[in-house]
Amino acid sequence: MQHLPKKFHTPSSLQTHTYSHTEEKPFKCPVEGCGRHFSVVSNLRCHQKFT
Ligand SMILES: [Zn+2]
């Protein structure tokens, strides 16, 4: 088995990378009436800071 690039070693980062291709956004803002979705949880956290 070949060594993968370091950034793909953990399953979570690989999943995040996959989301960047599929544009899937599994993290939904919990604020009622907002309904924004984010592909990575850090973007959601940043969004919540300004809500
Ligand atoms: Zn929101």
C-alpha cells in the first residue's frame, strides 16, 4: 500500500476533502429561521459567532 499524502492520513480530513468536491454541507446552523449549511464545522462555528 502506498503512503498517502500527510493531509489525507486522517479519515476526518479525507471526508472534509470529499465534501469540497461534492459540495455536501452536513453541518446545519441550529438557529431557527437561519437554515444555513456548512461543509466544515469550523465555518459553522465562525458563522455562529456573528449571529
Ligand atoms: Zn445561522
